[in-house]
Amino acid sequence: MRKGLIVLMGGMMMTGCVTAEDGEPMAVPVCPTETRGWEAWVNAMPGPDATPTLIVVGEALLPEKATATLAAGPTDRMMPPGQRVSLSVEPSDQAAGWQPLRLEIKPALPEYSSVVVGCGGNAIATISPVVTAQ
């Protein structure tokens, strides 16, 4: 049985812990070693039941037994505002390699100055400008 646990030790390195089939712990990093291909845009296309949506995509390089997810964070008070997004890594049965990531935030604001993707308390990507498709 595998169990996941994220541990913060004195503000230093954060790791997850996965228990292997033989009971030996395996380290899972909290943040990917690399990311690439970050893009963000607002889909404001008209149509039935259309809702403006902020879409954020990118890729993360992950070790074996790890998967990554994106989650919406706070929007700042600038005009236009910036959106924070957090990337987290969790234990899983996934193979190592590049994992595509996608986040949709509905309803989106009409305009954003930037999207900042963070992981482990650090900004790993700033996407600017954020275009609106209408």
C-alpha cells in the first residue's frame, strides 16, 4: 500500500514520502525539476452557455511515482489584476517524464496583466501578456 505525505522541515527542503511495495520509503519532490511551455489566455468566445475562462497550460518534468496539479490562487488588486496559480506534486503510480498541466478558472475576469505559477513558495513562471480570445 502506498501512502503520501508532504513534510516541511525548517523551511529547507520539502519532500513527499511514498512507501514502496517492500516498505522502503521513496522521496518525491514537492516541485518538478523543470517546467516548460507556459501559456495563459482568456477564452471569451461567445456562444450558448459560454462562460469566460482563464486557461493556463504548461508541462512539468517529474520523477517516477509523482504527478503534478495546478490550482487557482489569489488574484491581486492591480488594474488589470494578476492571477496566482500553484503547482503541487503528489505521490502517484505515474511513470517519469514530462506531464502536461492544464487549469481552467471559471468565470474569468475580462483581463489579466499576468499569471504567476508558483511551487514550494517560489515563482517558477510568469506568463505575460495574457491575451483574450473573443
